[in-house]
Amino acid sequence: MRIIQWFMMAMLFTGVGISGAEELPKIRAAYWGVKPIEAAEAQMAALQAAGLNAALVKDMGFAIQVPLWQAWGERAQARGILLLPVINFAGTEEIKQANGAFRPYVAQDGAVLSNTPCPLDETYWERMVAQRFLRLAQTPSLAGMLFDTEMYGSDMRTYHDPCFCDACWQAFFETINAPALDCPPERRFECLQERQLAARYEQAQEERLQAILTRIEQRVHAVKPDLLLGIVAYQKNWFYRGLLRG
């Protein structure tokens, strides 16, 4: 695992295991928004001159621009630079493209956040991360890819508490082999606290998220095993632990 620190934190990992990861070169990266290909040569030359060896380049759009990324990657390779595109998990374009076709997040107080996907909605993960990563994985010149977890298009920027939607509630009790408690969304957290199950609920969500990301990682690395994969992370909580372990 490699940790890059700038004004936020990004974590990169491969599918080759810890021993393979330890052999990776130290990553010294710059981060900026994608530009037309005409800007690539000067940008890569500037990175090379500064002693950097990686470029984390953000695309705020939804569609994966394969020809553009391939061209950028070729320019990067010519300068010995690792190119890693960065896409959004729930930016303005992602939420717009989803058009409400996701299970909404339910907060601890029972509020339904209609512009925020449930963090365990596998259909949302499939469309916003898995399919786009698989598309990028078929671009030969790329060293890897990341997704940014800051939810610019959502009702909140990052996840803090677990989700209390009906699907998450039911899934938890299936996990512990018990009938689901008959609690309305606004009382679910209180019901868990009364039964000393709140910590186990959060752990269960972390484990389910880990499983979702593991499946995505395995599919992407089946296409190209040595790709660097990563996230732009902001918190130390169940959500980010689940992502990193997955």
C-alpha cells in the first residue's frame, strides 16, 4: 500500500499482495484536473523536472474518455510518469446520471437523503465505479486509477454514520441470524443502542462494503493484475476502512 499526502489523502494498492506492493517505487505525485491533450507534453515535462513520478488527473465528467486517457498515458510513459485518472464516486455528474435510480441513504435520525446513495447499494457501485474502472483498465498506457469519495452532488460530502434504510436494516439482522426489530427509521439507532448492537451494526456495514469493493478489485485486476487502484480518502471511519480492506 502506498500513501500519498497533499491537501487530502489518497491510498493506492495493487492486487499482487503485500510482498509485491513493497517492491513498488515510492510515489511522488501531482494532482490536477484533466486538460486537452495539447497540454500534456508541457505538464509531464514539468513533473519530470520537479522529480515527480506520478500524475493523478481528475475528470469531473461521467463518460470515460478512453482516447484522451490513452494519449495522456503515452505522453506520461515517454517521460517515465505513472498516469492515474481520478473519477468521482458521487459527484454532480454521477448523481445526475443516476437520476434517482439508487437506494437513498437514511440517516441516524431517520431522514431520507434523496441525493445520497446508500453506501451499500451494489447497483450504484457497479455503475459508478466498477464499470468505469473496467473501461479504464482496458487502456494500455495507464498505470492505475482512483475514485474520489467526496460526494459533491450529494446531500453530504462524506459518510460518517452507517445507513439505516430498510435494506440495510434487514440485511443486518440476517447477518446475526435474528428477526429484524420492528423499529421505525427514526428510532433504529436508539433500538440498537438499547440492545448494545450499535457497534456490531457499524461493523456489519463495514464488512459488507469490504465485500463489494473486493469483488470490484478482483474483476479489475483480472483484466490487468498490476494496475494501481486507490481512493481519495477524508475520514477514519467504518466507510473508509471497508473501502481500503476491499
